[in-house]
Amino acid sequence: MNAPASPVAGGSFSREKVRQRHFKLPISLAVATVLIWLMAFPFGRHGVSTYRLSDRTSSWNLGDIGVPTWATVVVCALLLALLTAYAFWAAVTYRRAGLWLPVVFALIAVFAFLTWSAAGGLVPVTGLLFGAVSLSVPLVFGAIGGVLGERAGVVNVAIEAQFLLAAFSSAVVASITGSYVAGLLAAMLAGALVASVLAVFAIKYLVDQVIVGVVLNVLITGLTSFLHGAVLNPNAEALNSPPRFPRWAIPVLSDIPVIGPVVFNQTLIVYIMYITVPLVAWGLYKTRWGLRLRAVGEHPQAADTVGIKVNPTRFWNVLLAGAIAGIGGAYFTLGSVGSFDKEMTGGLGFIALAAVIFGGWDPVRAALAALLFGFTTNLQTLLTNLGSPIPSEFMAMLPYVVTILAVVGFAGQVRGPAAAGKPYIKG
């Protein structure tokens, strides 16, 4: 609510600080807590849930840890109830809950859900985390591209198109040259090419950015599908058999229990992701480039008055965003599948766009949101293998349900760049 202005001496007024209650987060936590309580009591499962902390590549054999299923879920439900109560208390008293609250809540809730699903079964922790990181790679690059585009004032709905054309180009170029590095560069160029079309129509010709993005998604989907059937399939050996990124283990670090094989025994493209996220975050908030980028996305008129060329700044940064998203597209063919298939991105460009919103248009938070969605996707496969009592149809919906809940609930009162989606016409 807004506090009224209070009179002061001399007939002037001083505006008191505006305080607002934010109930989206506590309500979302309450819904999740109720679901965990339902798992604990009406649908409680008994037995022992086993967690395997090592795999065949681990240097240390930590063995398996078994926990009583029902008791563990009950304890987790109690902890979630306490965290939810704290969230409501913080909202009522006009306090903002820190980022730690949803993170800790999510970790406990996932542990409770896994324990409940794995009653009498085995959860390979290292495999689960490794798969989550692998599935998150294109999402992270797409989310970073989305953040840069919107921070510059252009809504990048065409992330899906950038993924597809980058995946197609990387497969063809890497197959012809026999070099995954050449394929990666081709993917970045393809992503920038799609972004350039978006930028020209949105910035120069003032076409609605969302419409341009949707049209590009449809166009590139049809184009790559046609080329796949007409060109790649008849010449699969020559044009669609690219070399894949090898996995490089970092000495010592890759031997760390649980985390080492997951984080430090990865491919080149994953290590590029580790560098890209903090580098973009640092550049966005600590450099002149980042200041100008944020200025043209928040208040282009003010940026123009101090000598910043608004539209050229937007154009070149949208191209940079497309190139970064193109790296994510290369992962589909050079890091995961090993060949191009039509519509192989499966709508992940839109999930990356949701990660941008969930992350509050911040590179680090958007990357964490992408990791959450990747984990959820991998969790779907694990729960199917565990024989979870949840219907398989719902399991297929799980990543998208989490995406919707995250954007609607956990995102809270986030506000995007003020000028995002609005063309700038120099007066």
C-alpha cells in the first residue's frame, strides 16, 4: 500500500517511503508445501529410499545412503511449513525475503519429492546432476542471449529460431571441415544472422518485435525441416555426421566427490558456459558497455541526450545476444545428439525466454533458472525409471508446469527493462 504524504514546517510536504507487501512468493511456497504434505499423509509411501553418491567415474567411493521414506518426507514437510510461515511473516512486515529462501525451499522440496518417489528404489545423485547440467547448457546460453536483448530494449522471442539455425549450421560445417571448433563458430554466426533480421525489422522498420520473433521461429523451423529432408538426409555421411565435443576432465577438481564429475568433467562448450555467465554479469554491471546497454533499454531518450547512439547500440548488442544463443544451438548437435534432426530443439527457446523472466533479467539468476528447468527435465526421466506412481503423462508435463509456476509465482514482483519492446524514434 502507499503511505500518504505528511506535512512539515513551512507548508511543504515530504513523501514517506512507499512500502508494498509481496504475497506471490509465500502463496507459491504454501501451495508447494501442501503438495508435500499430501505426499506425506494421504499418499504416504513406506520403505527405504537409497541415494548413490558415486558412479563408475568417481575417484572416491562414497557408497549408498538409505533414508526412511515416510519419516524423511514428514521432516521435510515440517521444514517447508516453517519456511512458508517465515515468508508470510516477511510479507506482512514489509520485508523482502532473500534469494536464499526460495533456493533452500526448492532444495528441501526436491529432496522430499525424490525420497517419496524413490521408495524402495535407487537415486543416482551424480547421474541426476550431470544430466541436469547437460540439459541446461542450451537453456543457459539462450537465457543469456534473452537477457542481453531485452536489456538493450529488444524482446528476443526468436531464441528458438537462433537455436535451430545454429544447430543446423554447426552440424553441416563441422561435418564438412571435421572440426567442432569450426562448427561452433558457424553456430554463432547463424545465431547472429537470425538476430540481425530481428534487429533490422524491430529497430529500423519499427515492426512489432514479438511478431517478428514469432515469424522468424516459424520461418527457420520450416527452412531447417525442408533442408533436413532435401539435403541432409540424402547426404547424411558427408553433411550430418559432425564430430562431437570431447569431454575434458580438470585434474584434481574432477576428483571432488559428487560435484567433481558433474562440474569439472565436461566438454569445451560447458566450460565456455562457466565463463560466459560471470563475464556477462560483470560486463553488464561494472563496465561502460554494460552501463550504455542498460541505459538504452531503460531510458533511451536520456541515453540519447548524453551522446549514446541508441539504435546502433541496440543493433550490435542484439547481434551479440544472437551469437551467444547460437552457442546453445551448437550444443544440440556437437555436444548432445551428434547430428541434426528437424525441430530437435523442442521449444527450448521458449523455456529459455521464461528463464529470462524468472531470473528477473539478470544473467546469474537467469542461468540458475535455466539450471532449474534442466534439472526438472532430467528428473522426468529419472522418475519414469524409478517407477514413480505419478502418471507418465504428468511426468512429460513436469518441465512445463514448473516453468509456468516459476514465472507466475516465484518470479515475484519483477519488472523488466522499461523500454523493452518499444522502438526508439529519434526526435
